[in-house]
Amino acid sequence: MPIGFAYTLVVLLVISSILLTLLVLLHRGKGGGMSSMFGGGVTSSLAGSSVAEKNLDRYTVLVGVIWFACIVGLGLWLKLAQQG
């Protein structure tokens, strides 16, 4: 396999790691979390806040799946690179 594939996976892994960290920090915990810093506390009384939380959950899951796929892809690439 070409080395460019590994570099692409590493770049995707770094980007998805940063995004995943930010998305997890934006979630509202029991105490309001960091999402209240960005206006989450103000909009929690509005009717549309549940839609925003659901979308945040979906984005977090999507980025988590991309992150996991990058980890598995790099592991498989390293295994194939050691064999050949």
C-alpha cells in the first residue's frame, strides 16, 4: 500500500481527534458543562434546544465513527506493511 494512504489517515485522525474533543466538551453535563459558556444555558429554556442537543449527539457519533475507522485503518495498514 502506498505511504500516502497512511499520511491521509493520520491527518484524518488528528482532525477527528480535535473535533471529537471539542464536541464532547460542548455536551451539557449535570452541571451545564462548557455548552453553557457558549449560550447553551440561555437557550435551554427554549423549545428548540432539544433539537440542538440531538444534532450535537449525531455529530459526536459521526466524528467518533470516523475516528474509530481511522484507528482501525492505521492498524490494518501497519499490519500489512510489516508483512510485506
